[in-house]
Amino acid sequence: MHCAGRMRECSFVGNLPAAGEVYTGTTIMAVEFDGGVVVGSDSRVSAGTAVVNRVFNKLAPLNQQIYCALSGSAADAQAIADMATYQLELHGMELEEPPLVLSAANVVRNISYKYREELSAHLMVAGWDRYLGGQVYGTLEGMLTRQPFAIGGSGSTYIYGYVDAAYKPGMSPEECRQFTIDAITLAMGRDGSSGGVIYLVTITAAGTKQEVITGKELPQFYDDSSHSFSKPLQHRMLQSRMTP
């Protein structure tokens, strides 16, 4: 299988990639809340140990209120997103109304499965429609599943335990936003193929809000270099010790 330009981990021969192939990584995430979704990703695109793009936006709009998060081959993922956008535009013209999130997820799933031998990519679809509200769908290998939250890419392997422990049903939009920022920040700290800034999109009935979280705005966790906790975390630990 051709893996050139990949934005997530793929198999290695021993500990080294095959000659001529490029391996990269990513972290993508989407979370539902009552009335919408939050979608986020890191921005690093790398080739082996070299970072070839520090600020690549991996969140692609399929419609005004439907986005997909890209992982896998950068070129392949963008090609699938472009094909899905074109098909959904025709679909919307036929229905004379915006397409549903489930319809968009099915279009992405069908394209991914049809070209599974030629393209190497995984797109996570999330958005809002007036029938089901906020929705998150995974479309890996022709499978279509709706989940309250989803993570993907090479960085996701470092945060499965965190997201399982931190997720709570019924979180507010701000809690979902902070949950996404914290999870991607933790993944970026451990996964050498994830990094840069965090791109965020919040989608509701009112529209979409796009944000870029830069390095200085990222939350601070345990610092390996100085072996010390950040001040906010130290304060919370001190409070817990003082509480009888």
C-alpha cells in the first residue's frame, strides 16, 4: 500500500520505513453537546523526523454546518473531502435544503470504501442539522458509527485513558471545548508527529465559530523538562491536601 504523505501512523518494516515512503502523524477529535459539536485537530504535518508544515488546517468544511477532520494521506484525505463536498452540493440542490450530517457521513463513507485500495485516509464527520442536532460519525474502512465523542490519528493512542476518564455526558459547549483542547494538548506533548497549534470549530444552529489556539494559550500539564507541575495544577493539589 502506498503511504506517502500520511497524516497518521502506518505500519513499518521492522523499525524503519520502506524506501521512498513518507510517514507522518496527527491528532483529531470531535465531541457532541446538546445543540452542536466541537471539532479540533493539531496542525503538524511531518515527513519522518522532519516537520514539513507547522500550521496545516486539518478541519475541512463539507457544508456550512458540517466539517470533517482529516487523517491519513494528506492528498488522499483532501481528495475525499473535495469529492464529498461536490456530491453534497448537488444533493442540496436536489433537495433544496442543506444536507443532513448523516447524509454527509454516508457520502464520505461510500467514497472511502469505493477507493479503499487507491486512497489511504480516514475522515471523521461532525456537524449540526435541524433534525438530530449535533452529531459525530466515524467512517473508518467503510464503517459508519455515531459516537458522543471520537478521537483519531497517531496522537490518539496516547490519550485513550484520558478521554475515557474525563468525558461526561451532558457537558456544556465550553466544557466540550476545553475537553478537546486538553486532550489534543496532551497528545501533542507525547506524540512526536503531532504539534503546532490547535484548530477548533464549534458548530451550532447559529453557525460556525473557528478558533486557533496558539502555543502560549495551550494548557500546561506535567513538565518533563523540569519535573514540576504547572502552577494551576500545583494549586489544585495543595487545595486537595488541605481539605479535611
